[in-house]
Amino acid sequence: MRTPIIAGNWKMFKLLSESVTFVGELAPRLSALTSVERVVCPTYLALASVAEALKGSGIKVGAQSVHWEAQGAFTSQISPWMLQGLAEYVIIGHSECRAYLNETDETVNKKVKASLAYGLKPIIAVGESLQQNEAGQTQQIVGGQVRAALNGVDAANMANIVIAYEPIWAIGTGKNASGEVANSIIGGTIRATLADLYGNDIAQTVRIQYGGSVKPENMFEYMSQPDIDGALVGGASLKVNDFVQLVEAAAKAKGI
Ligand code: 13P
């Protein structure tokens, strides 16, 4: 069975002090729920302190992006080499980075390969816009983003990759895809693309999350779907009670 993975993407929220206080409250509440992998992705400013505060808790830390070079004249950037020992995961290709920070399929691919080379596990975010969705292009866009992100990534690395399907029209809007629709894209498009690239056996082992207005009230519906292995959560991951309920709902839905 694929171990469910719930990752909180805190985006540009929470001060350093708030981040540390938050995980101090969260960790004891999640300590018994070990059947679900739990990840928090704070801002870079808080990453080292959060990692320190979570030592021994079983909760993992993720970065929200990364550069593809190890070192160099890249003002403002953080490299995968620097993240070693601090973060286990890194979100790559989030639609907000694609929309506002010039992230492209090509930079996503470079970041995925660089992260793997330094032992980080990419959470690769893919998803279509409302316009693309309404034009019936979802499968083509999402399948294309998956293929581009994984260009040149060999099968042995697929155990270290998570994919997050985040339809852009569902992020922060309160308009979420139904469990059934999300499952059909995750199973029918993303997992099918992985099967085409790496064979069905490997495709069946890769964890694929849903993201976009996930909250305690709809989490059970998503996690009850056979191809959905977790969630990448923005807003609801900023509240301790909600975060705990998301993890509980995942464990309940998967019967673990
Ligand atoms: P919301 O859960 O706030 O819709 O954000 C989703 C997201 O972008 C997670 O990466």
C-alpha cells in the first residue's frame, strides 16, 4: 500500500516565531498518527528553526521551492545542496511559482533532477487553469506537465517522487474538484502517464496528492478515492486543529 502523505504548504504565511510555536503545538497532536506521512513546508526564513523544533517528532520538513544549481551567483536563491539535512521534501512547480515567478516546465525539470541528486524528495505540482479546464484540455496539460517534469528522471528515482494534482481554479478559491473528478485525473491521467513512462508496476507505487481548497470537511471524500494518496494543503494547514483533522481523516479513509 502507498503510505498517505499530507503536506502543509504554508506559502508566505507565518512569522518565524509563529512557525516554531505552531509546530510545537502540532507535533504532540500528530505523534500517534504515524501511519500517515506528515510534512510541513514553512517559509525559508523559518525552515531551519522548524526543522530543529521537529527533530524526533516524525513530522517531516519540506521547502517551497529550490534552485537547480548547487552554488553560484544567483542572488536570492536557495540550492538543493544547502537544503540537505534540513528538508526532506521540496515543492517544485507550484502554480503560483509558474504564474508569478517564471517557473516553466523546463525549470521544473532542472529543479527535480537537482533535488534528487542531493537526496531531496520533490513534490511536483501540476494542474490546469480554469480556461484550460473549460476548453477540455485538462488531460493534455496535466499529462504534459508530468512528462516534462520527469524528462530524464530514471525509474529508480520514482520512489522518491510525489506528484500533487492542483487544479489552479481550485486553489484558495473554495471551489474544489469533487473527489471523483480529482481521482479520474490522478488515476486516469497522471498515473496512466507514469505507467506509460515507467511501466504499471512503478506507476502503482508513486504517491499522488490532490490539492486545492482541501479542508477537514472534504478530506475524507478525497482520501476515500483509490488513486488519491494524500493532499497538498494551503489554508487549512495553517491551523493546528484543521491539520490534525486532515491527518485523522486520511487515516480513517484508508483504514489505517
Ligand atoms: P489551498 O488549500 O489554500 O486552496 O491551497 C492549495 C495549495 O496551493 C497547496 O499547495
